[in-house]
Amino acid sequence: MKIAILSRNARLYSTQRLVDVARERGHVVRVLDPLRCYVRIAPGEVKIRYKGKTLHDIDAAIPRIGTSSTFYGTAVLRQLEMMGVYTPNSSDAVLRARDKLRCLQILAAKGLDMPVTVFGDNPDDTTDVLDMLGEPPHVIKLNEGSQGTGVVLAEKRSASQSVVEAFRGLYANFLVQEFIAEAKGSDLRCFVVGGHVVAAMQRDAVPGEFRANLHRGGTAVAAKLTADEQHIAVNAAQALGLGIAGVDLLRSNRGPLVLEVNASPGLEGIEAATGVNVSEHIIKHLERHAGRAAKRSKESGNRAK
């Protein structure tokens, strides 16, 4: 099977692990910088080129698209989909997950519980918007932030209003959520592949910090999920159409809450914390889906000869 990994940096841990495991299992793998891909769009023609050469005969693509290249990266992924390339995370699914507000709206429509969230655009409505949420602390976060960036904890009402005004002054899109105090700075990262949680870790924030992201200095250990937590994690990934996802949950007094769903979850932290070969689970998932399609295509070609 021929696999393309869309990644800006071939030396990143997650990208390199996928390359190594895929090659160990006998596949041909190529890392493509999505920003170096370019396409021709015309009726009845689907073409994509990379560094001067036409891309063809790709069986599967794994998107590792960062937030800074979401628009262009998903356009390239969409072109590959139009060429019949299998991807566990479609361009539309990546876009749904990358937009936090859209993601939460979809999850809420599916009945999945989450921290209560509000948003509003007009400064004249700020007081009423915060009233809809309730008393602080409030968590204010940028709509397209990642790895804990653009996330602020406001412990007083005046602080919430100040942060909201500051974000508006930057013309940033943001949302405001209730603070789940009983989580005590911890969350669960559930790694979902093909409708199953293959690994899970508990992340704990450093003292004085409420964000448990490993990029913020948090620590991680393997976690044992309840059946309810596994069910919610899988349902969240499926609601967004993601075959591969990192689903973050909070343990609250009213049960597990979906905090966020990541379409390009990192592998380093969870493989180190759990000892699970998550990369192999991903490649096996491609084999089960793209591999069958590639085999049928090959058999059809042989019969035609």
C-alpha cells in the first residue's frame, strides 16, 4: 500500500513514528508538506502536483495538519479525496473539529454532555452573555487555539469582561465556558481509532495551572476508563466523522464531559504514558480500509489485462 502523510515536518515524533511503523509493515510511505502541494481544478480533471511531479497511485493519506495551515491543508486533502484516496479523517471532518464552536454545536446536537458554553459578538451583549453562563470562574478560549494556547481562566466577573473585551479588540473569535472545579486541573485524553479507544491517559496540570496540556508542563499517566467514558469518547469522534481522534474528557460531578476533540492528536505523550503502540493501530486501520480498496483495484486491473 502507498501511504501519504500530510505533515509540515517529517522529523516530528508523530510523523516519524507513522513512517517507521508503516515501513515495518511493508508499506511505501511518503511525507508531503501540504503547503508544497498544488492543484489544477478543471471539469473532469483531478490533478495534484508536489515539487514539480504529479502525485498518483496513492492508496491512503493521513492528515497531520496544524492549525496554521488548516485552510490550505484541508484543500489539499480534499483534492486527494476527489482522486479516490482513502483518509480516516476527511477534510470536512478536520474542519468540523478544528472549529471549537462548530464542534461543540455538533456534539450538543448529538446529546453529548460538555461544559456549558456561550458566545456573543456584540460588546453591548457581554453582560447578558455572561449571565447565560452563570457565576465565575469562567474559561475563555480562542476558537481555533491548540495545545492550551489562547485559553484564560477568569476568576472574577470583572476579569471575564476584561478578557472578552481584549479578545474582541484583537478581532478574535472566542467562546466562554463554565469552569469544572472538581476536575482539579486534570483531564483524560482518549485516543480513538476506528471506533475504539485504543489508549487513554490522565493529564495533570502543574501546581498553579489549570490547563493539563503536556505542552504546558502537565504530566501524564495511563488511565483506565469507565465504560461510559469510552462510549462518550467514541461517540464524539463519530459525531464529527473522525476515524482517528484525540477526545479530551473532564470527570465532573455530573459525569464525563467532552472538553475538546482533536483531529491531529500527537502520539508522543500517549505512547510514552501508556506503552501502547498507537501508531500501529493507525496503520492497521488503514490496512483494513484502504488496503481492501487497493486490493480490489489491483485485482480489477489484472483481470483487464
